Amino acid sequence: MNARERSRRETRRRLIEQGTLLFSEQGVAETRAIDIARAAGVAVGTLYLHFKDKYDLLRAILFEGIEELLASLRALTENPPPSLPVFVRRHCEIMVFFVEEHPMLCRVLFDPESVRTNVSTEITEYLVEMQKKRHRAEIKKKELASMPDPLVSAHAVVGMMLHILDWWTRHPDQITRERLINTLTSLRLSGWYQNKPCIEKDVSS
Amino acid sequence: MNARERSRRETRRRLIEQGTLLFSEQGVAETRAIDIARAAGVAVGTLYLHFKDKYDLLRAILFEGIEELLASLRALTENPPPSLPVFVRRHCEIMVFFVEEHPMLCRVLFDPESVRTNVSTEITEYLVEMQKKRHRAEIKKKELASMPDPLVSAHAVVGMMLHILDWWTRHPDQITRERLINTLTSLRLSGWYQNKPCIEKDVSS
Amino acid sequence: MNARERSRRETRRRLIEQGTLLFSEQGVAETRAIDIARAAGVAVGTLYLHFKDKYDLLRAILFEGIEELLASLRALTENPPPSLPVFVRRHCEIMVFFVEEHPMLCRVLFDPESVRTNVSTEITEYLVEMQKKRHRAEIKKKELASMPDPLVSAHAVVGMMLHILDWWTRHPDQITRERLINTLTSLRLSGWYQNKPCIEKDVSS
Amino acid sequence: MNARERSRRETRRRLIEQGTLLFSEQGVAETRAIDIARAAGVAVGTLYLHFKDKYDLLRAILFEGIEELLASLRALTENPPPSLPVFVRRHCEIMVFFVEEHPMLCRVLFDPESVRTNVSTEITEYLVEMQKKRHRAEIKKKELASMPDPLVSAHAVVGMMLHILDWWTRHPDQITRERLINTLTSLRLSGWYQNKPCIEKDVSS
DNA sequence: GATGAATGAGGATTCATTCAT
DNA sequence: GATGAATGAATCCTCATTCAT
């Protein structure tokens, strides 16, 4: 019984693992269900035993993979650092570290097919929602200027972060992790045109 | 001869027009070549007399459609307003106005298939390139802090702008055009956390 | 041991019961082996311990279910009523009563899959055979005109009866049981065009 | 233009022709779309250019094939012979002749798949409807006893006729065409148990 | 005896593109 | 130049049946 259940979970794990690999390597649309099954060492039918269809597997890969990131972000939100700059820098760090550790997952998340099937949109919306709540709290605490719109600025952060991270997974050599974190933190804290020393530099020391 | 040439151009125009309409309504991947031809009032074969294939039509739609935007942006760059805040605001305005006037084109630009086939990536890269040059010039003129990386910050602007604009074409009722421009200008000038009055507010007066 | 045997029979009974239910509700071809097993509260493998395959279950359902009908018909043949009209009416009654009491079984019997796999054909042939023997006996006894062909007229009775009964299980509200029996008896005794009072009416009194 | 249209029709004709052949030979469910196309000398895609799917082809085969039969039956109804027995005999003749001339079509009509997809049911219903109207007219003219139910007796005729004809296409050697027509006419006119000379015998002379 | 995870053959259908007319 | 019928490769998913536990 227990052995059977263990074997079942192991099969599922291998499908997720190989699905992530193939999806990230060749793109979701270009990956055949049968190839994933073969790579996982099972028959096609088995894939459909564990997942409704190819897109159900895609969802599982993304939602289960992203869970760790969301947990870190939630932890940050629940135990926020004393100062705002430190918070923003931590937020950037978490995302950059995650991307660095899960490059394949990110390739899948940014895959056009994830977008087309609204899987990544759901995740984006969730991040936007987290950010929006945070912004609202910050406005209350007068940490954040009463921006024209918390919703828009939340979308702006998420859009900027995701776009940059997507680009970085594709061109990891263009910038080091540290400089990337510094740049992102700086942009979020003071925008593109502040002529003063970047706040986060002091912070990281 | 001349009449024939005119008729030919007219056919091409209708293919572009109906292609934009259908691509934006049902998505690029979901639109059949035969449907575009039918909507344009010609036979499928005719589509292939004007365009190498379906993606050639997609490219034509996007590059010809985006030309106007690029022209406006180039004009702005070549005759920059005296002050930086005004420049940034104009830049945001141009993009928001363009999106407002060409919602269908934007839907096509952000379509997963445009992304997948790298058509929109080319356009994005072009925008990034423009932005990067601008940033470098600004750094020289000391208007811009020597950011950790002009390339990254260029990607960040473009990513933020495109993401927001994509979202706005889908949810035009969530925010007015004016508030959107204000928000974007403010974010670019002073980031998400400046506790002082938004710079562009003085400017717009 | 005895308990085990009892449990085994009980499992078999439930498979037949749920098979009949599901086959009649959704059609034989559309019913999955695993659904029948689940409905019967056992695993798929268990179904295959009791029946060679899905069609073996179908056969069991039909032959065991129809046994009662055949027994009644045999009893009628072995102890025939004195007069022919009474015999025909009894014959119709038996079939109509049976259909009324086993509507699900009839739905399964008339299912295209039962026809395709010749299961219902076997039953039809058996009924035809019974009828043919009866006709031959009747011809000998001069009760039946030396029809052009006893085989054909046997097929004709069976075809007519089955078709009508199939229709009736689907449209039970179109006619009452009594009227149906009268109509069938009348048709068999005097055909479609006899202008005299229906024979069986006197009989049923 | 005209040549193209002619070629298109010819292709369609060949698909219908070969579809009828293969459906009747191996059964509808067992016949692959690609086999029909190949037999018709075209690619699979072409089949789907002419018919929505395999069952659309099946419908076309049956409805177009049966049209001739329906036309004959309508002609009979519109110009009914003077006497009822002659009418019934003509009716039987038409159906028997049709079956004899189109055995493949009949095999397809009685195919379980035609039944399952309700194609043959629609045709049966149409025949029942014709018969019901006729019965009602006959009742008015006092030719037909006020049967318990014209609907049931209509279903009974159609069920009997179709069953017999189905059987005959499978066992054409069991009875000659003439005897079959005689038997059917006799059954319809006087039922299974009339001890007098068959009416239709006089008529056919 | 019972279980249920795994198997894998099998076929319908789509649609971008071509090319004879 | 325009037409549109024909092409056919390509892939998803189902489900009856098995057999190791």
C-alpha cells in the first residue's frame, strides 16, 4: 500500500521534473506529451493518469515550483525589516535569488504558452495583489506617497521585476547578481533619475 | 497598370487591416490564414502572394503599425524638451496615447505568438536600445546617476511600460489616461517611495 | 470459506447490478470498466476476476436478465392456453410486462453495442427460433395459414415486437400498457387492416 | 471555374461511393477516415473539406441514398392505387426492391453506429410519420379499424419491415424476393393467423 | 482474492501552404 | 494576378487490460 503510494508519488515527481526540463529547453508548445513521459521513464498514458492534460502538468509545475518563492515573500511581508529600504532590497534579493536557483522554472513561467493559457497571468496577479496590499499599508504609514494609484504602481513593480528577471535568465552574463539587485533596489526606491547616492548601497553594508 | 498597382495595394491594406482585427480578437495562434483572406475579401492564395507566410503578415502588421510610435519617439529624442521631467512625461504620453489609439495593434504586439516568434522581442529590443542610448547620454550630462547598469535600467523602463500598457489595454476602465500618465512619470522620476510631491504635477500645470 | 463464497457472489451481483445501471444510463460503448467497478465498490482488477472482459459482463447481464423472460415464454409454450387468441395475447402480455419491469435491461439489450457484438442478435435468434417452432406447429394444426414462410413470419413477429418494445421503453408515456397489449395482439391476430371488432377484446373479458 | 466545380463534385461523389462501400463492408465504427479517403483517391484532409467529420459523411450517405426510396413512397402516397390490398403490396414491393438494389446502403443504415448516432433513427421516424398519416387517413375512410393507436401500429409496421429487410440483406438466399413480398403483404393485411387464402394472392394475379 | 498504477496501440482531425486552372 | 481545392504531416488523448504487490 505504502510502497504503491510512494511509487506513485515518485512517478509524479519525475513527470514534473522532466516536464520542467523539457518545457524550459524547447518551449511548452514544442514539447510533446509523449516526450515528457518517455523522459520520465513511463508510458504516455501514465502522464494522463497524473494530470488531466499537458496544461494541467504545466500548472502543477508552475504552482508547485513557485510556492517556495511565495512562501519567502509572505515571510518577508509578515516579518518586515525595520526600514523601508531594507525591505525593498530584501524583496529584490528574494526574487533574484529564486530566479538564480530555478532558471528552468522561470523559463517555463515566461513561456508564451504559460501566458496564453493564463497560468503565468494567475501568478502575476497574485504577486500584484501582494504588492498592492503592501502599497496600501505603506500609504497609511505615510511611507509611500499617496500615489495616483496603488494598483497601477503594483502592476508597474511586478511588470518591471518580471521583465528584468526574464531577460536575466536569458542573458545571465550581462550583469552580476549583486549589481542586478542594486539596480533594481535603486530603481524602486528612487526611480531612474535621482542624482544622489543610491540608498541601498548604505543599507547593504 | 497604375490601376492594377492601386488595386494591389488596396488588397494588401485590407489584409493588414483584417489581420490586425482578427489577430487582436481571437489571438494569432487561433486565427486561420483562410479567415483573414476571407475577411479581406480575397482567396487564401492571394494572401500568400502578398506575404511569405502567416508570420510575415504578423511582422508587417506590427512593424508598419509601430512605425508611427517609433517616429514620435525619435522626434522626441531628436528635439528633447529643455527639462528632464518634461522629457519623461512626454515619453510616457507618447506611449499611452499610442496605445489608446491603437488598442488592436497592442493586443497583437503582446500576443504570445508575437512573443514566441520573436517579433515583439525585436520591437522591445529596439525600444530598449533607444532607451539605453538616452540613458548613456543622460549619464554624461550628469542628469542620471551613474546607475549600476544602463542596460538593466533600460530593460526595466521598457518592461515596466510594456507591462502596464498591456494591462491597460485589457482593463482600460481601471484608470484614466491622465492618472496613468501621471503615475508612470512619477514612478520613472522618483521611484515608488519618494515622500515628496510628484514632480510632474508642477510640470503639467 | 462459505463466507468468502458469499462475498464473492455478492461482488458479482453488484457488478451486474451497477453494470446494468450504467450501461442503460450512458450506453455500453460510453461506459468505462473502471466506472462500473467503482460503482460496485471494487477495484477494476476485480471486475476482471469475475468476467473475462467488458463484453463478458454485458453477456452476463443480458443472458441472466433475459432468463426470466425466456422461462415465462417456455412455460407458455409448454402449457398453451386452449384458444389461439388467448395464446397470442398472453405472449404479448408476457413481453410487455417484462419490459415494464426491467426497463434498464431493455435499454441494454437494444444498445447498439449489444447489437454490434451480436449479443442481442443471439437473443433475437433464440426468440425467432421459438416463434418458428410455434408457427410450424400451428400450421400442422391448421391454426395458421400455410404462410409463404414460417421463418420470415417468425422474424416479422420478433422484429415488430422488439421494435415496439424498444420504442415504448423510450416513450412510456405515449401509450398505456393495456392499450399497447391490445394493439399488439390485434395486429398479430388480424393485421393492420381488418375492419371487424378486435378479436382479443372479447377474449380479455 | 466550371471545371473546378465539376472536379469538386466528382471528389465528393467518390467519397460517398467509397464510404458506402467501406462502411457496409467493415462496419462504420471499424472504418477509418483515412481509408475512405485513400479508396476515393484523395488525401484525408480532402474528406474533411467536404464533410465536417466521419459522421457527417455517414449522414450524407444515408440521407442522399434514402432519398430515392422516400420519393417512391411519396409518389405512392400521392397517387394511391384504387384498392387497399394493392396499396399495401406496392408499399412492400417498393421497399423490397429498394433493398435489393441498394444492399450496401441498407447495411449502412442498419449499422449500430448509424443507430447510435441517431442517423437511422431520424430516417425511421420519418417513415413512421408517413405511415401514421396514412393510417389516420385510412381510419377516416373506414378502411382501417379504429386501432387502439395509429402511432403504435405505425411503429409496428416500420419496425417489422426494417427488421425483416435487415435480416434479408444478410440472408438473401433464405427466401426469394417474390415470396418475401407476398409474406409481408399478407402479414400486413391479415396478420399472422388468418386461415383464409391470402388476399394479395388474388391481387398479384 | 483484491488492488490500482501502469501500459501503449490506435485514429480523428487541423491547417499552413501549394499549384493547376 | 487571382483562385480555392487539395495536401498530409503531426499530435493529442483514451481506455481495456495486465500484473506486481
